[in-house]
Amino acid sequence: MCHIVAMPSVNMRQLRDTKRLKAWLRAGKTVELCDRNKRIARIIPENLEKSPANWPDFEALAKEIIGDRVLPGADLLIEERGRY
């Protein structure tokens, strides 16, 4: 079984759309730069190793703030919508 994955490519005009280009590079993809349907360059992402983010303990934080109360979210939503 063969899996061929096309390399993302942009032409000179699309190069202005840096949001999409940055997203591809951050995802680790190599991007082809084309001019009149001919490849003229490859943009290769920099391999920067990042340490995994240390997420806070949201459950303990919620327990500290709210305690053992159960918040009636659906009731509050119905109450808010009823005002309009």
C-alpha cells in the first residue's frame, strides 16, 4: 500500500498569505514556492524542540473556587433567554 502525500505549495501571490504558510511550517511541513507552475524553492521548517506545556490542575482550581456546589448551567441559560 502506498500513501503519497502532496507537499503544500504556494505561488508568489499566495506568499502574501502568511497565516496559512506559518500554519504549515509550524506543523512541520515543507512548503514549495512556485512561479508559473515551476518549483523555484522549498521552505523548510526550523526544528525547534519545545518542552511540553505544564497545564495547571483545573479540577483542583475549580474545587478551590466553587467548592462542592453544583452549578445549574442549563437553568441559568433558560433563565437568561427568558428575559428576551
